[in-house]
Amino acid sequence: MPETTLPTWAELTDLDKGAALLHLHKRDWEGEEYAEENYPAEYFDHPALVALSPRDACRHAVSVEDDADRAGALRGDEYERLYDLALDADRARWAAKHA
């Protein structure tokens, strides 16, 4: 099976960008190990990202952090927009699983 190239920050949907930011936020506040165990990156849209193991999804989120920073997505209004978008979708996903 050929190796799948994972998308870069610029190739992510806004929802997947937000999912990466949710994980990166937890890493900053709770530490790497705790975030990976309790708040892994959970992508929404890109099939290759959705299929990743929790550990590999976390690695991908970390791998796009520098590009996110250069794009201005780690601060200000854009950060809040992407973060809130993914947070709302994550809550809806959780509610649907537990309904």
C-alpha cells in the first residue's frame, strides 16, 4: 500500500485546523503526555487524518504548528474562530455518540 501524504496546514479545512488547535492548546496547558492521553487530536474532514491513530493524529497536529503560527492562527481572532468552530463540532460529535 502506498504511503499517504498528510495535508499541510494550508491544505486543512477550517474544522481540521481547529481540531489541531484544540490539541495544541491542551499540550500548552496540560503538558504533552496528558494531552496525548486525554485530549488527542481528533480530526473531522480529511479521510487520511480521520483514519490516524490518536498518537499519530497528535504528531500531525504538532507537525503543522509552525505553519499555523506563520499563518497567524495561533493568536487573535483567527485562533478563536478556528478553535471555537472545532470545539462546537467536537461537543456535537460527543453528544451524538452518547445520545
